[in-house]
Amino acid sequence: MVYRIFVEKKPGNDFAARELLQEGSELLGIRGLTRLRLLNRYDVEDVTPELFENAVRNVFSDPSVDYIYEEPDLSGAAVFAVEYLPGQFDQRADSAAQCIQIISRGDRPAVASARVYALYGDLSEADLAAFKKHVINPVEAREASLEKPATLKMQYDVPSRVAVLAGFRDLNKDSLAAFVRDYGLAMDVDDITFCQSWFREEGREPTITEIRMLDTYWSDHCRHTTFLTEIDSVRFEDPVLEKAWKRYMDVRAELGREKKPVCLM
């Protein structure tokens, strides 16, 4: 079962909401925006009702400065939610999950978070679109559903073969921009253009796995926590991978980088 809770700062502590209200009115020129509420939404799975209630009071909120809602009254507002893209690190959710695990001394639960924006006033569709563009960074986040999910467990189909992105090398700049957007990549157009030039030199089309791997490399979080991890021992069962590794080590030697730590960078 998925449990859901909303947390909102009380007046006097709602600094982020007031700052966004000012930005919307003065920076974006949305003169009809009269009020803005900002709520943190948490979905939790794999916990007991008692543990969830404990977490509401001791993990998700501080009763002295926060309001807590099972279902907030947002009538009269234009409402949307924002969540991190799948694969992007959600520090708020991860920290909450760790805290709940410390309390329970058991398994770590599944936690998902989102920010809910409630905008009040005489707003046009253009006003709402401008505000969404202001607060949603498409590289790392997306608009989230307002419905509570049946489960937080991600379901993935295991493909029988890796898809090859036919026609990738022939995409023009506009098509590459659409490619980045459609696949929700962390790269920008210049990044994906650079990748395209490499595959043109290779004389082949990339697989979706290769593009996803390169895109993960572009993520600052993964770059520092995963790709900078020093590799001190390697064993191969696949001769193709072993050949690629030997090629990599030979290139390091040619460039005089033997003394640099071996890592995935």
C-alpha cells in the first residue's frame, strides 16, 4: 500500500513560497498571480501504518513550523506537481527513506517525493506555462501526475534484444533537440551532436543502451559518485569487454597517464 502526505510551511516560515510569488509577479510579469502555496508531497510504500505515522511526525515534518495534510484543500488554484526524472537522484526522498529505516531498524522503504505548486489569481494558460517553464528544469525534472500511484515499484520490460537507433546519424539539429526531449536526456543539443559525430566516424548507429550510458555519464551526480570511483581490480568473462579494456589501457599509456587513477572517466 502507498501512503501519501503533504507538508507545507506555516506563515512566517514559507520563505520559498513567498520568493516564488515575487519571482512570478516581478520576474515573469504574471500580474494576475495573487497567492502561491508550495507543498512537499511524499509517497511511501513498504511500511506499516504505525511506522508511517511516526515518520509523518518525525521525518517528513516539524510540527512547530509545518502544516500536515492527508489531502490539502487547493480549490480555486491552478495546481501542478514536479518530480525528478527516473534515474535522477532525489536527495529528499533518499534521506527520508534512510531516516525511516533508522527508526524501524528494518528494511529501507520506497519513498518518492514531489513539489506541489498551487497558484491563485487571474491566470491565463500562457501565465501557467511560463511559470512551469520557470520552475521545471527539463534536464532533471518533469511534471508529475497528481494521482496517487498504486505502487512505487518501477516495472521494466526486459528486451530480448537491444534496440538500435536507426537514422540517428542523419538527424539534423532540430531533430536532435526533439530526440533529447523525447528521451528525457540530461545532455543538451551540443552534447548529443558531439555523440552523433562520433558514431558517424564509427560508421554505425548507436544502441539505446549506449545513448543511456553516455547520458548517465553527463549527469554531475553520477559523474562524481560513480564514474570517479577508482578501479583497482578487473576480471572479465566476455572477451569483447576484455579487448575494449586493453584498448583503453593502451590509450592511457600512449597519453602518458599511467599514474592517474583508473576510473570510468
